[in-house]
Amino acid sequence: MAQEDVEREFAELVNMQPKELERWLETDASKSVGQKDGNGESKGHASGRRILSIKRKKKAELTDEDRAHMRRVVGYIKRHLAQRPEGDPKESNWRYSLMNWGHDPCKDDG
């Protein structure tokens, strides 16, 4: 996938605004989901912090590492959207994990 495609999909899939994502990452629900690393923080939570950094940069300021992370974010969100659980996902770990990666699937619902 070309980098401009990754940037476009990142902009479409990361549907939480920086302030909204920042507030979410401070919640216990955000910290309760995902695989923890050696420091007790999940990969998704760390990713959310990285996404905040990326979204606050101008395009010209993006590094190769930022672009690589954007590619990972797009892949993660697409894979997890395909695993949508039955029923209302509003208070599910599935939704909370996606929100750590900057995507609130409930925004898609209406």
C-alpha cells in the first residue's frame, strides 16, 4: 500500500479527535484492556499515546517511524473491525481496544 493511501486510511479510521483520545486514555477502562508490556502498559494504550503525537504534527514533520506506526494502526483497526462481536459493543473490551488505537466503532453506528 502506498504511503498516501496509508495516510488517507489513517485519517479516515482514526475517528477520535486528539482531545477525545487524550481523555479516553486517562480512563480506567482504557488501561484495563490489551496485552501488557513489561511496564504494565498495553500495546494499544502506548499506541494511543503515539497516535496523539502523530495527529498533532504537520504532515511535513512526520518521521519514517510515524509513518510505520500509521501503517500498523490502519492494519490493527481493519483487523479488529472484522471481529465485531454480537450485540451492543458499547461497553465491550473490543470497543475499548479499538478506542485505544483511536477508533470508536460506536461513531460508525450512527
